[in-house]
Amino acid sequence: MVKKLGILTSGGDCAGLNAVLRAATHRAHNLGWQVIGIRNGTMGFLKKPYETVDLKPSTLEAGLLRLGGTILGTTNHGNPFAFPMPDGTQKDRSHEIIEAFRALGLDALIGVGGDGSHAILRQLAQQGNIPYVAIPKTIDNDVGATEFSIGFSTAVDVATEALDRLQPTAASHDRVMVLEVMGRDAGHIALAAGIAGGADIILIPEISYSLSGIKRKIQKVAENGRNFSLVVVAEAVKSESGKPITIYDPTGRIRYGGIGHYLADRITEETGAESRFMVLGHVQRGGQPGAFDRLLATAYGVKAVDLVDSGKFDRMVIWRNRNVIDVSIEEAISHYHSVDPKDALVKTAQGLGVYIGDHF
Ligand code: F6P
């Protein structure tokens, strides 16, 4: 009997998700498995009829490796253990997902998500005895055990290109340009793109800063004969006094956003320099995956299916020292992967004279 593998993408989208679907489908079919894609994270399990897609090598688009987003759809709402109901209450719908997994005749499940998604999917797997394998994806690169999550590299490329485009306009107008990038509570995108894009100032949530430190750096750049400065700031960086800067969407949910605007205004007040800010936002998640994300996604997709085929479950595939290995999901998500202030890239930035904060 042909075995059936379910696969879903969960949480915020990023570049490289379709490349994983392609790789996992090819590998699974080569090993004699049928692959069923579940639409919109676990939501596809909750719809009647179930929302699924038969993933076959013959029907996969030729361009899937290159395509941004996820052909399955995804969601970062709808935790099945506390599912938001129309009347504002929350309901535990986990048993419905387990029933759907059985009704679809699935033998195993692969989830592509961040640490939040994997914590939920693992809980479901344990409750329903579902053989489960996890693949890490998130532009934030904050999944504990892995050096790289799918989507991070492309987000860094996009943020670097933004700096490449901001630099000539900053130079033409003698301005300080502040670029606000995503990353949730981690500063990985800001740090990597800031170095790759030649920023003078890089601010990340893991290292505190002062406006006087920023002022000193901007004045030094000017004294050295350069008429502009580039600043990269991660979205979760707080005000100088430690106040979170967030905005509310119309549904009342808190979102990051606003630190770029805050800093541009403070820089003008402190230094007299004309400044502008840009919030890069979701362009960091969309678009074609770069070469490294395609490579990572493909290696993860193949390895995850190999784990399924060999009956090894409750594992996450990760990248460590240029190897794709697997670790227990519990270990993989047990700690948050933020930027270590002693990280080699922090030292690189400091060595260059980039202002990256005061307190280490
Ligand atoms: O976790 C990925 C991420 O893009 C964060 O960097 C960002 O804070 C958040 O998702 C944005 O979420 P949403 O797509 O719900 O606005």
C-alpha cells in the first residue's frame, strides 16, 4: 500500500517555502510516498471538505523552486488549542485536526514553520500520536537549534539591496537614512544586512544604545568628510529609555513598527542633520528566494522526507556546521535564538567602527 505524507506551511510566509514543497514532493515520490498538501496551515484540516492539494512531481509548476510565498497558503492565526471563534471566545479544536489526519489516511506529517508553529504542531502530534517532522522557516532566524532558517537569507538580501538604493539618495541630499527592518525580537536581519550594506549604525534589540552614541557616530562620519550616514534598526528596538514602540492594527493587535520614525526624528533633534526613514516591511518576506534559501529549503525537504521514510519522528531538521542534521523538536525550540552580543558578526561590526550600542 502506498503511504501518505501530509505537508503544511504554517506561520508567516517567507521566500523558499515552495522550494521545500518541491523538494519534499520529489523525494517522497522517489521513495514511493503519496504527498498531500494541507492548505493554510492546520486550517485545511478544519474545513469540510478538508482543503488539501495532491502534490505530484508531474503537476508541480516548473518555476516552483523560484516562486515566493507558499502555494499551500499559510496563517499565523488559528491556534487549534485556543481557536478564535466568531463570538470572541476561544475553543480547543485540536481533536478535529487529529480526526482529519486519520480521515485523510495520512501516515506522517511534515510541518514547515517557526518555533511557535512547531510547539503547537508537536503538541498536536503528541496528543494524536501523529508521526511528525519539523522544518524551520522564518526570516527572523530565531529558531533555537539551527544556524539558518529558510527565508532569512533572502530577507537579508532584500534589506541589503534597500541599503544599496538608499545610499545614493542619502549622499545626494546630505541626509541620514534610517532603514527599519523586520526580525521580531531578534536582530539577525539588521546585523547581517547592516554589515553587508555598509551601515554606519546598526541597532538591535539585544544591545542597548544611547542617542549620544548615535550622535557621536554621525558627527564623526561628517568630520571624516562624508555627508551622509546609513542607519539600520531592527523593528523591536525600543526608545532610548526602554519604552517599546509599537502600533495597533484596526483589530487591536499589537504590531512592531515605528522605531525608524522615532529615530529619524531624534537624530534630527540631536544632530541637526536632515533625516528620513523607511520601513521595509513585508517585501523582506516576498519575492524569489535567493540561492542559499533554495539550497537550504531543498536540503531540508529531502532530509525531512528521509526521516519520515526511516520512521524517525519528533525531530527537526537543522543546519549546523554546513551539515543538515536532525535534533529533537523539544531541543530545537527550547531556547530563543537571539543575537549573542559576543557573536562574530557583532565583533566584525565593532571592528569596522560601526556604532552598535554601548553596553556589552
Ligand atoms: O515572524 C516573521 C515576521 O515577518 C516578523 O519579522 C514580523 O514582526 C511579523 O512576522 C509580521 O507579521 P504579520 O505578517 O502578521 O504582519
